[in-house]
Amino acid sequence: MTDSPAIVHLARLDADESDVRTLCGIWGHASKRHTQKAKQGPWVSCPLCEAAASFLEESKSAADQNEGAESWT
């Protein structure tokens, strides 16, 4: 019998490092036990978190390019 894969989300920790918000909008609590279990596999990445991370990376890159252009005007 195989376990269904864990869905791994990209998340940001709050200041107290116990509450998290994933990039796809899910609120939850950090759990070392669940993290360790997910690391053992099998797991899959959350496609919404991956898309949000790509969008943030592209937005940051575009902002960096625009910042350089403004300094020449």
C-alpha cells in the first residue's frame, strides 16, 4: 500500500514562526512532525504556490530593471 503524496506548499512564517501563510493563500500552523513526514516523501509541489513564486520572481526582476532605468533619466 502506498501513501498518497503530500502536497508541499511554499509559505512565509509569521514573526512567531508558528503561523504560516502559503503563497496560494492557505493559513495554518507550522508543524515539525508534518514537515519531517513530507520530507520523507512521496510529495508533490502545490502548482498554485509554484505559479505565485514565479510571478513574484518575475515582478521583482521587472522592478529591478525599472529601477535601473529611472536612475538614467
